[in-house]
Amino acid sequence: MDKAVSGWVSGFIGVLIFSGSLPATRVAVMDFDPIFLTSSRAAIAGLLGLALLLLFREKRPERGDLLSLAIVALGVVVGFPLLTALALKHVTSAHSIIFVGLLPLATAIFGVLRGGDRPHPAFWLFSCLGSALVAGFALVQGVTASPVGDSLMLAAIIVCGLGYAEGAALSRRLGGWQVICWALALSLPIMLLLTFVTLPPSFAGVGSNAWIGLAYVSLFSMLIGFVFWYRGLAQGGIAAVGQLQLLQPFFGLALAATLLHEKVSPLMIVVTLGVVACVFGAKKFAR
């Protein structure tokens, strides 16, 4: 299979996995504290990641890679999970999913700054158009929804874009699954400590859905999804494959409606279809 095609396939699988992250987080924060959820999901994934590194006897990263791994950890292990968990205390997962449409632009910008990508000028037109649709939706909904929740989601998108781009650039040297595993291992001591500090006095009130949500974001959102995602970004290009994230709101809204029975407004559907259309235009000029 062609390297670029393989990258798009891997990236698409990663997007499918990530599409369930916000609905799963929404379910989990109904019974878990956001800080405990963030630390415990990272700790669980970190233990699994460390086990994989030891099992395959992976070579330790160079000293020069530690800063990049720290950026990845702060962006996708701590920053995005915590900020989205806090945001989902104020807004529904269906509302928050629309903000994911901003991720391709954030990833592409950091891809230029950190990964050396140089997309065609027309690429930025389509990418900005998709992001403008999302921003317009947020402005329309912000008054009736939650400015606090929207601000937290915007901050989450920025740190996630940085973590994606940094991890993708590092994956070219270390490998996709190795990057996320090393980032998880690097943050493991702090996440374990924070998990025990924020441990609830009792789990009696925690429902089965919350446990399922925790399991999903720990195994799939925090580890398995990144194995495919970083591989896709490294093979197909950060800016190019990053545009697949424009498809994530579509899948996420479908999950929010079917599994959580959340209301999906006509405007949400229009915005989602708009950003999905932009992915095809951006893809053509990504390189």
C-alpha cells in the first residue's frame, strides 16, 4: 500500500476511535470528578503503555526528545482530557463535538511551526472556512449554552493541536505507538499520585455507564487511537491527514444522539456537513 494512502487509512481509523471520546467523557463525568477522570485514564493507559515498551524492549528516547515528549504529554495526556472533562460539566457532548472542527486548523498551524509542513495556500482557505463555520456556530450558541464551556473547549483544541503536531513530528523518528507510550510513561508518576489524591471516598454511587466511559477513554482515546493517529500523521503529513478531524463531529454527533439521546439541532447538522465538505477541498491542496 502506498505510504500516503496508508497514512490516510490509519488516520481515519484514529478519527473513528476519537469520535467516541467526548460522548464517553460526558458519561464518565456524570459520576466521576473531572480531575480524577483525567488522572485515572492517563494512569491506566500509562501502565499499559509502559508494559508495551518493556515487552518489546524499546530503546529509550534521546535526551533531545524529552522536551517534545513533555509537550505531547501536556497536550494530549493532560491538557485536552482535563479541559474537555471540565467543559462537559457545562455543555453537552453534542455541543462540544462541534469544536473538534477547529482541530484541523490548529494541528496544521502547529504542523507548520513544529513539523515543517508547507501546505498550498488554497489549503488554508478550505481549512479556515471549516473553522469559520465552527466559530460561527459557537458564537450563535454561546449565549444560550455556556461561555465557560466554550472557552474550555477552545483551550482544549489549542493544546490538542500542539500535542498532535509535536507527536507526529516525533513519530517520524520514534514510531507512532512508541511516542504515545513514552509520553504516557513520562507522565505516569504524576498521574498515579494525582489519581490517589483525588480518589473518591466511595464508588458506590458510580454507575456502570460511567465505568464504561472511563474504560473507553483510558484504552481507546488515550492509547489505541493514538497508535493509528500518530502513524497516519507521520506517513501522510500532519496538515493533510489532520483534515480528517473535520469528519469527527459527524461521527461524534451520531454517537451523542444514538447512545446519549442528546438533542442534535438542525444547525449542528448544517455546520457538520459544511466542515465535512471542507475536508475534501483541503485534502486536494494539503501538499
